[in-house]
Amino acid sequence: MSRLRFPEPFHHHHPPIRDVNELLKEQLTPGLRAADWVAKTIGSWAFIIVQSTMLAAWVALNVTAFIRHWDPYPFILMNLVLSLQAAYTAPIIMMSQNRQAERDRVEAHNDYLINQKAEEEIRTMLSHLEAQSQALMEMRRVLIEGEGMRDVDRPAGTPEP
């Protein structure tokens, strides 16, 4: 009987997997948190409704002169306020998007590392399965060659050749 060879036991040689969200949350600065909050707030229906209500009130109060004309038609002051809002909002939203893109890159790299670890473990399992298959074939051969043993593949009651 030939000597059966089994692979060495598999040892994990990698650090534990960390949650990307937790890693990035640790790195957030107050400025990045503020950018995320602005992007989240401005990108909501609540903001659109509140801003639309304020603009409608602005127009109504200036058209009817209920209080005083602080911005008569064509609402130059309102256009200035909205332009300033847009001028500051766009770069803040871009900061949030850049942070999200960085998060996506870190997550993609983390997925790559996980896939490498999984591939290594799958290869190890396949080599163990191959060793087990060879051991079973060797045991089968020994059983067939042994005295008084019959071929396990041959149905019971079938005469030996």
C-alpha cells in the first residue's frame, strides 16, 4: 500500500476583516460630517418643500407689499440669495461626493482582499478533497485486492471475473 499524503492543515495568514463603514467613520473630520449633512439635507423633499414655501412667501409679500417692498419685482435680492446658496451648496455637495467615491474605492479594495482570501481557502479545500479522493481510491484498491473481498462496485451476487 502506498503512503497516503495529505496537505498540511490550513492556517489563516490574514488579519480579520474590518467593516469599511467603521473604518471610514473613524476618519471623518467635522468638515466632512458637515458636508455629508448638507448633502443629505439639501437632497431631501423636506428641504425642497421648505425652500419652495419660503420663496412663495417672499414673492407674495413683495408683490402684495403687505409688509414692505424689500425686494420688488423682478426679485433681484432673491436671485442673489439663491445664487449664493447655489455657489456654496455645489462645492459642499462635491466634497460629500468625493468622500463617497473614496469610500467606494476602499470598499472595492476590501472586496478584492476578501475575494483573494476566499480563493486561497477554496484552493486549500480542493487540495484536501483531492487528497481524500486519492485516499478513498487507495483504500478501495486495497479492499479489492484483499483476500475474500469483493469489488464494491460489483452488485452483490455477481460472480468474480
